[in-house]
Amino acid sequence: MSLGAAALPAQVGERVCLSPDKQIEVRAGTAKQPGAPSALVYTVRYRGKPVIAESALALEVLRQQPLGADVRIVKAGNSSGEENYTLPHGKASAVRHRYNALTVEAREAGGLERRMAVEFRVFDDGVAFRYHVPAQPAIRELQLARERSEFRLAREGTAWPLLLNGYRTSYEDNYVALPASAIKPEQLVALPFLAEVPGAAWVAILEADLENYAGMYLARAGRGLAFESRLAPRADRPDVAVVRQTPMATPWRVIQIAGEAARLIESNLVTTLSPPSRIADTSWIRPGKTSWTWWSGDLAKDVAFKPGMNTNTLKHYIDFSAEAGLEYALIDEGWSTNNARGQGDLREIKEGVDLPGILAHARNKGVKVWLWAHWEGVDRHMDEVFANFEKWGVAGVKIDFMDRDDQWMVGFYHRAAEAAARHKLLLDFHGACKPTGLSRTWPNVLTYEGGMGLEYLKWSARVTAEHNTHLAFTRLLAGPFDYTPGGFHNVAPAEFTPRFVEPMVPHTRAHQLALFVILESAFVMLADYPGAYRGQKELEFLKAVPAAWDETRGIAGRPGEYAVVARRRGQDWFVGGITNGNAREIELPLDFLPAGSFTAQVYTDAADAPKTTLLAARQVTRASKLGVKMAPAGGFAAVLRAAR
């Protein structure tokens, strides 16, 4: 984007941009605060009601006054566009996303007369904006101390923040519900950030297209309802967050907007705002499900060998993958000398693990193998390690313990994705930041952690049914989540005890089944040990449920209470519903179905839940309603197939 250097023209007035359906309105202009110069500001309305009140837009450059805090708008232009694309995996396989755009170009009223622009895109499901800083004598290298993007909620309402202790984070914590103004200014808020603006809309703040930049967080500014962006500082230079040559553009700052919380679940804004695939041939990228030894504690019962991180146990889990029709088997930490502290070498196989024999066994069974790796071990020998994995026939790599998203570490994500693609390796970023659309650009990235999943039940009681209902409206809005569902040792919350081997889950079995629909991930663990699934009727649902989707519908729910999601693969629809610690009865509308008759197979909580489910079949149409009862910490799961 080019901003001319002609003499400063007259101020351009406030400009307006509407979404294609005219339900969302963005206004951008300047505003003069008492005792302060004119600042660049914007507002957002939904269906005529304020959602984001007047909010400032500025970049704080090291040793200079903030860029955007004393400006005149010298040019503004409206345009429109449409994104049409396909995805190998995600909540939709084909996306058509129309938008109207507004770009405002600004120049400082005095001093260095530095220039910048803010580009807005207004979709039917939200708003996004990003900054452009052109090349100019005063800013050849942008040293960004802070980004000061403001999001001022129009009314007090409930918010659901994930509050963090600092920027070195795995995002593994519980969401809390509290009035937006109760968030303390010193508290760091992770993205996605969800808030209700009562009487107007639900909003979620995210980011997209994070590349060569620092990850964004929020902090409440002052006493009001304004939340301001914060950027993860560089490890080598804590006084700055980003160092970039100009011209440059920031990542997109995304505001999802919907009249109902469940409709946020359907949005594809994060992928739409990310660059298209950089992999020309994606035919080798296969979403799928996997067995996994780690969560169960390398458990195997009634076997002739001693379970552990050893050859016989790993073959046992591979055999289960083959039996259950799972595409993959994941071998976690312990197969190499590289360990959870990043020491050792991913080129050295640990004694007791016959990796060549294990890989040969998997090939004979038609199962592909993933290997765990600490990110430091990957970074030390990336090309050699990935070349070895390709030569061995490894399908994918679970890279762990990054726990950062400063500018350098964001670069690591991209370098690892690109290098893995060269060697036809799939990736799972565990111990990671939240996703920001990288899976569209590098679709070999199947999933991320970036949240608190089932693993925490090995040492705590924190992954409650209420927590799971929060995830549907918060973390999952950003993209795929490696939560690792499928715990089949189900107990009532009052009977739950954390333990490392054969962990319990304080949710019903129907709740766990539903998570395979509620959660989006193109690489999905069946986290429990093989014997937990063998002979169980619910295994048929786990065999059938896909790892990638053609369409997603948010049906109903409220964070912390319950969530119902429907997803389609081909002509089949899968529906999952979960509730918090309260029993709940709902009538599920089926108007998302096309015309015709469908056979619904429904797994619900049995009277003696949590361990058992009832399986019932009935004929339904899009005019039907499905009555469902959920036990405390319960749920339901359904498959709807066109009647033949």
C-alpha cells in the first residue's frame, strides 16, 4: 500500500462501511479528546445498536510519539471483495465469504508527518482491521514497543476471559465468567476474548494471519470498558515487541459478532483472513484419528508383556488403531533421547524402543505413525530430523513445549510448518499458542493445543463439564484444539480422583462422545487405552465420527451452561451436546437438515450414567424436534443419515 508524500490536504471526514447484509456498520474517523490531539478512532454497530464504542487506533514506536495519536485522515476509500476457497480440514471444506472494505490513510498533523493506514473489512459475521506502515524516511525500520488497538465495549455485560500470569504461556487455564469491568487492569487476557453486550450482540476478539509479528493479548485500560492490545515482548529485546522493515502490515484484529452465542461457532473469519495455502499439492494431507499411549499411562491389561514406553506396548496400541479403523498411532515422549526439557537428540532412538520394527509393524497393519518431539530438538536439527522422519515413513510430528508467541517463536511455527511440508510431514503444535489461521496457509498443520484439555485430569480436577462448555464459545473460536477426548473411565464429579495411570473423567460417557463433535481438530486422539473401548457400543460412534467437516452449525447454548453443535460430512450430520454440572432437558430443532427423511442414532445418558449410554434410533425430518435429557456433567451424541 502506497501513501503519497504530497502537501497535507484537508481533513477527510468520518467514513462508513457496512457489511454485505447491512447488519454491521463500521465508522472510522478522528476524535479530539480533552487536552489531547486528534486520534484515529473507530466504532462498530450491529443491527443499529452500539457494540464497540469509540475506540482508538495507534502504534507506539520506540522513542517516538504513538503513530495514530495526532493525525489527519488524508484519504479514504471503499471497496468490496469475496474470498472463495477450499480447505483440506476445518469446520468447513468450502468457504464463500463476502465483505465490504474501507481503507483510511492518515498523516501526522505535525512533526515528522509520519504516515499510516488502517484497512477494515466488514463481513456478515464480524469486522477485521489491520495497520499498514509504508516505507518512509522517518520509519525505515519499525521498532514497535506496543500496539494500542482499543476495543471499548458499548455496555457492561458478562465476559469470559482467560487470565494469564504473563506472556510465557501455554494458555492452559480455566475461563472465568465475570462483569467486563471486574477484569483488573493489570491482568493479561488471552485471545479469544468473549463478551456479551446485553441487548446488542455477542462479540469475540481474535487475531488472524500472525506472521513475523508478536502474538496479541488484551488488558483493560483504566476504569471503563476499554480493552487495549498487548504484544508479547521479544526475548532478546524486552523493550520492543516487533522489529520489521517497512513497508509492513500487522496481523488482522478480528471482532466476531453474532446475535446468539452459538452462531459465533460457525464463523470462518480466522481462516478467511489468513493467506491461501502455500502447499500446491495437498493430496497427502489426511485428517484422522489416533490411538495414544500417554494419557492412559501406557496402560495395557491382560497382556503377556509389561506395559510401558516399549516396543510391545506401542505395537499393542497400533493393533488397536487397525482394529478400530483409526488412521494413526501416536508415539509420545520417550521414544528418543530428546525429553520434556528439550535435552537429548531426536536422531537417537532410546533403548527398549525398536522404532524400525514398530514402523514396519504399523505399515503391515495399514496404520501411520506420529512421533513426539520437543521444539528445541526440532529447532537444533530441523532439516535433518524431518528428513530422517520422512525416510523412516513417519506421517507426522507432535511438537511440544513452545509456550511462547513472541516474534521469534511465531517465526519458528512458520519455519517448522514449511520444513515439514517439504518432507510431507503433518504437524500437531502442542504446548502452543492459540491458532491464528496458520492451518489455511500451511494445511499440514492439523491441530494446536493452546488450551486446557483432558490431560489435566491426571493431576487435577480442573477439566470440569463447565470448563468444556466454556471451550465451545472461547478457545474453539480460534481454530482446531488438541484437547485429546475419549476418556471412558467415567465417574460422577463427587467420585473423581486424579491419577496418572488409567485416569478418571468427571463427565458422562455421552459427554465424552459429544466432545468429538463439539471440538474441532483434524488430528483427534482416542485418549484412553484399547481395552477401555473394545466391546463397547460407543466405539461405533468413535469409528464413524470424522476428523474434518464440510459444514458447521452452532445450534444452541451459553458458555458455562451448555453447548450444542452440528457438523456435516458428506450427507451425514453429527450432533454433539454437553451440559455443565446441572441436568438439562432440551428440544433440539433439526431445521439444519435438508429435505428428506433421516435415521437418527442417538446416544444419551442412561439412568445409571456416568458409565453407560442409551442408544436409540428414530426417523426424523427437518421439521422434527429431538427431545434429549442430559445428566449432570452429561451430554448426547447423534448421527443422522439419509434414509435409504
